[in-house]
Amino acid sequence: MDEQVITGTTAAEIAASVRALHERGALRRGDALPPVRELAAQLQVNRNTAVAAYRLLAQAGVVVARGRAGTVIAGVEAVAQEGYAADSVLRDVGTGNPDPGRIPDLSSALARATGRPVLYGEPVIDPALEARALAWVRDDLPDPELRITVTNGAVDAVERLLAQALLRDDAVALEDPCFLASIHTVRHGGYRAVPVPVDAEGMTVDGLRAALDAGVRAIICTPRAQNPTGATLSPARAAALRALLADHPYVLVIEDDHFSMLSQRPYETLIGPGHRRFALVRSVSKFLGPDMCLAIAATDPETADRLAFRLSPGTTWVSHILQRLVLAQLTDGTVLREVADAGRHYASQNAAFAARLTERGLPAEAGDGLNLWVALPVEARIVAERLMRRGWLARTGDEFLLGAHPAPSHHLRLTVHDLTAEEAARLVDDLVEAAGRSAPRS
């Protein structure tokens, strides 16, 4: 790059010059910009002017700061996606999907979801759904000022919650390993992900303390059925994290309780009684189906007001037909029994598979959620490649890692709840052999 092509004497002019070079293709993704001091000398401007120009570019998503590697032109980074792998003939055991046979039938609910048309200017939330949503969250989040917002799924809720509170390049604490959609949302929103390690009891206290010391303005936490690990906050861990957050009441805490009605574990929260910015997000995707793109966000009043501006009538409010359809199912005793049965099914299938692995010399423990997080004695990549030769497609833990890790992942995330007994037995055999274990088959 010819560094002299950047021009300008004010921060706005310098930023505009870099943007113009990027738009013309003279600067491409990954190209390094001159160091601040060097650019200031070349343009004969104050160093603070160059700093302000780079800040404007970062806020616009044109550049990204890489620490000692300098400031470079930004680009859209590829992020692994949930769901079935495209164009694969292998048996996919890394999907993270619910069992379609365990999703309640919509036929009876459809008849009850009809009603008079809703017009511009009317309330964006169906009053009956709002009341049902409040009842759903009151026991777990008893704040008297709790407000409900309806969004197009949990990912939409998280994206809008971050957008109403943050600027580009603000820091967000994420669990490490982390849910793929959260990684995607934070990266493409232009925020900086700060990893917080997760153990069997959830986010670690030391990890969250370090993230708060690093200046995070938001925290995304999965209180139970953490994806990919299956971890659930213990009461002691939740209390310790709340105590830590008591000194940071204005940090936005987003709890993504994605498994909610399917979970076999009690709900524990990071949100203390004095916390000022928070959201408990519960979607219906895991138990009513991924195509039911609806979630409720229970928030403090100010957050609710800000979200309302981003979900105003005439733009992106959630269809009232969909709201009524969800309400019809959430108030149907038969559907609720089917959901409860599905939750027990996922738990029992995962526990049985983990027990069989353990018997074969590959210790595994079933957490909560749709998946199993299986620890391996060798690199997950090696095991995944060996499984491919046996007809299986699995996800390695590397896809879910955030921070700089000293070694490749030694975990696989497996979705096994929908396997037949024969398929499950074969996968156990193949996984044990691929991991290098030689215990005899039972």
C-alpha cells in the first residue's frame, strides 16, 4: 500500500479518505494501516487526530484493532453455523437439532391462532401472550418492574439487546466454549468478544472478574443447558457471580435460557435484585420447533423502552398470528405434556449414551440440553476425521472456542438423542475405536 494516498487534516477527512480507498479496492481486507504516530507525522496532524480517525473507522466497521499487529481493514469472518451440514452423505451427529418427532403438532393450535386483523398503531404484543410470558418468568425473575418484549427468536433478541446498549468495538463477555450464534452475533455486530471460561458449574468467577476488569459492557450467559458443554449454573456459583456483579449494576446481563421448558435442571440467575440492566430471553425454538421464530425478553423498564424503538409498528414487530399460535400451544395441556416428555427423552437418551461410553473406557457425563460434550484422550480433529471414514459427521470443540487456546480442542459435541438403538451402538463402537480406546465391546 502506498501510505501517502491517505489524506486529510481532520479526523473526519482522514476517515473518509480511508473509506474511499477501501471502496475503490485500493485497501482490502487484512491490509494494515500505518501506525497512529507514523500517520500523524505523514499528514502533519496531531496524534490525537489520527487516533480519532481510526476510532471513527472502527465504529463504522471499516477497520479492526489487532493490538500489537496494528489496525487493519476489517472483513466478514466466517463463523460455523448450527444445524445440518450441507451436501453431506455422512450421518450427521453434530446438528444440535431437536427431534422433529418430539415437536408438537400445530393442527389444533392453528385453528385457535386466527382472529381479527391487527393494524398499524395497535399494541405490538398480544396482551394474552404478554400475561402468559410474565407468568412464565415471574418465579425465576421476580422483579416487580419486569417488562416483556416479543422478538423474532432468541438470536434476534440478543442482537437487538446489544445494539440498543453498545457501540462498535465495545467489549462483550461470552462463555468459552460458546454457542455458535452468540459468536456470530457479537462478531458481526462489531463488538469485541472477551472469553469467560466455563466449567461444570457454568461461568467461572475468576473469568467473569477478569472480563469486568477488561471493561465489558455486556455479558451473555446461558444459565442451564449451556451450549456446547451442557453445563448448568450451580446455586453456589450463581450466588458468587451475583455478588461479583453487585459492583457493576449497569453492565447489561443477558441470560439466554434457550432450553427453558425442556430443561431438567432448576433455573439459577446472575441477575441480582439491584441489577439495573438485564434481560432474560426464552425462545420456543427447542420445544415448538426452530421455525417458530419467537422469543420473549423479560427486561428492566429502560431496556424494554429501548427495545420498543427497535421493534416499532410498521417495521419489524413480530406477527400477531405467530404470537397467537405460540400462545395457543403454551396454554394447551396436551402440548405441555408432550414438551415435558420430550425433555425427559433428551435427558435419558444422552445419559444412556454417556453411560455406554463410560463402560467402554471413554468417560462421559451427560449435562443438560440437546447435546453431549465428550472429552477425548486425543485431539478432536483426529477423532472426527476417523469417524468420517466410518460414516459419521461430528463437530469438534474447536468451532466453539473463543480465546487463544494453547492446544486444539479435545472435545466433540454430539447430538445423539435421535439415534436408533442400532445406530447408537455403532457410534459408541466407532467413537471408542477412533479415540484409541481398546476396551471390549459389551
